[in-house]
Amino acid sequence: MKRYDLHVFVCENKREEGHPRGCCSDKGSVAFREQLKLRVKKLGLPIDVRVNSAGCLDACEFGAVMVVYPEGTWYGGVQEQDIDEIIESHIKLGKPVERLIIKDKRFHKDEAK
């Protein structure tokens, strides 16, 4: 039995100041996750969606980063103003937001091999 229809992980990793890869926390991921979680809960969607914070997802250079399972869609550069589009397109309709998908092949299970 699956517990959630969609499970969203938002990186909130914090690196030391000046780290060459940067960190998602400094790019607004904490506020993004909080707002996404509130909006999903407030909407009372007909599917079970869980929004969680995550430690480093090893995609720092694309931050702020989130990944949606079970399909494994990786988003980069997410900001609070993207929340409505992510909810409407991906969470409600199952259509990923193309402009936010990380294009690097390491983040696509079909191409990672």
C-alpha cells in the first residue's frame, strides 16, 4: 500500500558562506517549502501529497532544488512565485513544469546510465 500519491522533497541544505556550489537554503528553499506545504494543505486535493524538507540532494548548482516522486521529476531554480504553476500543472494535472526541470542528464533516470 502506498502512503502518498506524490512525495515532494525540497532541499534545505545550508553550506558555509562562499562555498563554490552554493546551497539551496541561501536560494530561498526554506520559504518555498513552507509556502508549498501550506498551499497544498489548504487546497484539500483529492490525492495524498506530502511536502518534506530534505538535506542535500547533491544538485546544489541548480538550487533551490526539489524532486517529486514517484516519477522522479527534478526541479531547479524554484522560487515562491512558481508554487501556483507547480501545483496547477504538476500536482493537479500530472504535467511537469518544463521550464523548471533540471536539464542535466544525471537527473533523468532514463539517461543517467
